[in-house]
Amino acid sequence: MQVTQKPTYRSTVKMIMSNSGSDAEMTMERMNLNISLMNTFKELIKTPTILGAVIRDNPSWGLSISELANRISVSTVEQTPVMSITVRDVSESRVIDIMNDVTSTLKRQVAFIYKMDNILILDDPNHQQRMIPEVESHVLRNTVIVGAACFILLMLFVSMKDMTGDVVRSEARLRELELSPLVSIEPCKRGDMLTQKIANTKLAGDKKNVPIST
């Protein structure tokens, strides 16, 4: 039994908010503002405003907004104006196209809505090393699935064998079948053996070491 699945390719880039305009010094107030804005952009990136524009520019993908959103995950680095975007897809070429279009559309919409152009991309989504085929996790998952299926089949086989077999394994089952046991063997206790030994000794009278015929 073998389970096959297409590998999933992954591309990840990081984006950061830099100083805007003539601000040469990064103050604590400015840092907190950038962190707040980056958290806002994190929520903005998977909205129809961004993804709808990406879909309209790429009708050949045949994806809906929700399907595209499921291929994208976004996270921010705590207490920093850094955002990480990850795209997963079964097509190695399309995962790069999705990443490029999503990041460029985000920058364009931020410039239009917030009147700022200070988002920098720290990674190159076209870099081949960003493309990681996620096959190992699928192999492990498939192995677990196959093992579980084999275990279930084995348990079913054992259960069916017990149900259809001719051997009666308990007195309760005999009563259900209205049958009587042929032989009933009581468990032998240590005290019973001692009692039998004393009885055998009395049979020999005062003489010891006399064999007793049976």
C-alpha cells in the first residue's frame, strides 16, 4: 500500500519598515509606529484589496481569493518592524509568481493608502534556495497513515477469526450455546498438595519411605 502526493514548494521573504522621508534617526516613538504599521500590513495582505488585485492580474492561475489566501501565511517578528511572508504551492514556478505579485501589490497599495513608500524586501523571492520542496513531512505522514491502516486491518482480522472460529473460550459462551463443559479442572493449591501428602503417609502406617501403589 503506497500513498503518493505531489511535493509542495515554499518561498519565504521578509519585509521591513525603514525610515521615511528625511528621518535619519530611528527614535523609540518611530520604532513603535513602524511596528504598529507592520502589524496592520500583516492583516491587510490577505484581504480582497490585495489578493483581489493579484487574482485579476493573473487569471491563468484559476484561483479564487480564498484559495490564494490559503497558500499564504504571514507573521511578524515580535517587537520589530519585520514581517515574514510564506507562500506554498505545488508548482515551483507559480509559487515564485505568487510571492512577487503579492509583495509588489502590497507595496503599491500601501503607497496609495498610507502615502508611504518605505517597505523594503530583505529576501529575493526568485532565489532558487528559497524554493524548498516539502516532501519529508508528506513521507512521514504517509508512513503513519499506512501503519495505522495495517494495524486496523490486523485487528479486524483477529476479531473476525475469533467470531467465526469453532473454539469456545469461556464458560459464559458455553452457557450461551446451551452446552456443558467436558472437563472441569480446578486450580491446584499448595495446601491441597500438603493434605494429599499427609493422607499418603497415613496409608503406610508407621513405616516410612513405603511406596504407595496406585
